[in-house]
Amino acid sequence: MLRQNKLAACGLVFIIFSIILATLGYLIMPDDTPLANNMSVQLSVKHPGASYTVLRIRKPDKVDTVSLINKMLFGQPNAYREVPIKSYRFKADSIYIDEYIGDEDAPEKHAYNIFEVFTGKKTSYKNDSISYIKPGGVQMAVTSGEAIYKRIRDEIVNKQISRHTYYLGSDIYGRDVLSRIILGARVSLAVGFLAVMISLFIGVLIGAAAGYFGGWVDAALSWLMNILWSLPALLLVIAISFALGKGLWQIFVAVGLSMWVEVARLVRGQVMAVKKMEYVEAARALGYTNRRIIFKHILPNISGPVLVIAASNFASAILLESGLSFLGFGAQPPMPTWGGMIKEHYGYIVMDAAYLAIIPGLAIMLTVFAFNVLTTGLRDAFDIKSQNIRV
């Protein structure tokens, strides 16, 4: 049983945990903007755990709040411009800030109208009355004075001045590394899943046909498999990517088309062994069609080995996707991928910010290791070498 293999069980738990993180995505990410691409150049290359105060100034353009499902899938566009600050103070209808521009640089002093910070819109003054538009689009006209100033100040302090902590640090563009790691997990797992599905669909069909029919069908398909088997996987994926173009869906197809040969070889061998069993001969004697024999009697009895090869190919697909992203053939920036994050920051390994490349490298290593130990556990559970064929 799989649960008797503690290492494989831990790998399965890690994979399930990664899938949950990737599925929730923007709902749990510190930076929930699309593609986790909220940049703050002043806060670039900050170490894990660094924390800064940020003033959020509302943008003048209206940004709608998306639904929960849309946010989970695509993120929430940022309605604010974020300015890191060291200190702030209010005076009448203005907020004075010391803008953070670096640890060793003196802060820059700026002043903003509190109504523009709160609403993103200009205010108009007339006969001691102030007109402004609330974030919801409601026109407000109030008498100027300390009461209205205090109310707006309180709104800014409570909702627009916050502490931002970079739990895994920030990258060279000031983006949150933790958010991009979580979103990168979604990309890697999606590529692995769809590539494995494509490879299983093609590999099972071709392998079953070669193993069941034999003869010239087996010879022709085996020749094709041997030709593709001789090509390095990464070079084959790059060649297919060149033909299809750069992009995320192209990676799904390219990786899937490069991995079906291993599935087909396994299925071919299993089918050649199983088709000699008595129950297959009985099915032929009863006049069952070849299609029914293959899909109803043979393939269900070799599902164990196929499941093992699928888990193994999942790890290979993640490595291939990371390698392609590192070489620039995978998903294109600003979409976060683990391989792309390493490419952007590998030069920092010899500097004081090696974590920028090490963290996504560890994510790749742990995920691939989890799938590898799960493959070992599945192999032991199904006992491929001596499994009993079910009738």
C-alpha cells in the first residue's frame, strides 16, 4: 500500500499542498494583482522578512472589483499606486510624506492632497465648500473644516497606509517573490498535468495499436518511436516550440509531444504480454471487436504501470518547462515561472541576494523530488514486475 511508504506518502501530501496553493492562487497571495506584477522599484532586491510602510494613493481611473472566481483565476487589478514611505504627517487638507528611495539615501519629501489620495480625483473649493468624488463614484459636497479633514485622514490611515512584508524577499523589479512562487507553481503544475494528458492520449493509443496488432503496424510504429527516442527531449521540445511559437499553450503541446514515446513503449510491452492471456483469447472467440478488447479488457489491466509512468513524466514535464523558461522559450514575461525567475536572477547567486535564484530552484527540486518518490511508491504498490493480471 502507498501509505506504508512514508516517503511516498509525504511526497503525495506535498503535491496535494502545492495543488491547493496553486488553485487558490491570488486569493492567498500577498500581491493579488494580475501575474503578481505589482512593481515598486524602490523596494527591489529586499531580503526575506523585510517590511516597509506603504501609502496607497488611489488611481484616477476607475478599477472595478472583480468576483471571487475571477480574482482566484486572474487576480484583482490594483486600484492604487503604492508609495513606500518612512514617515508621514497631516496638516489641514494635505499629507506630507518622507518617501523611501533607499536604505542609504535621504528620503524625498512630498505633499499630497488628502482628497486626491483618498479618491484619486481632483477637489474643487468654492465658498468654503469642498466637492469631491468618492471611490464608488458618488459626488460629495461638504463644508470644509477639521471635521471632514479628520474623517478623510482616518480613512487614509486605516485603509491606505499599511505595512508590507516581503516574506521571501523582493526581486529586481520590487515584486513579491512569494506571490510569484505561488503563481509559478500554477504554471508548472498546469504544464505537467496537460503535458501528461497529451502524452498519455497519444502514447496509449500508439502503444496499444503496436502491441496488439503486431506485424507491419508494430514495425512502423516501433520505427517511429525509436527515431523520436534517440532525440534529446529538451532539443525536441525546443524544435517543436520553434514550430508552434512562444507561449504557454505551445509549451503544453511541445512537452506533451516530446513525452509520449516513453508511454507508448511501456504500453506496447504490456499489451504484448496481456494479449496472450486466456480471457483475451476468450473475448476474441466470442466475437468482440478489437476496439472493445483493447479498451475494455486490456487497458484496464495495465493501468498500474501507466499510472506509474504518468507520475514519472509529470516530474519530467516540470523540469522541461523550467528548462525552456530558463532558455527563454517558455511562458513569456511578466508571467512568473520558476525557470524564468532563475533566469532573471542567476547572476545574484554570487552576490548578497542568492535567495532570488535559490528559492525557485528549491521549489523545482522539491516538487520534482515529491513526484519521484511518489513514482517509487506507486511502483512498489502496483508491483509491476509480478503484478497479478485481473480478469
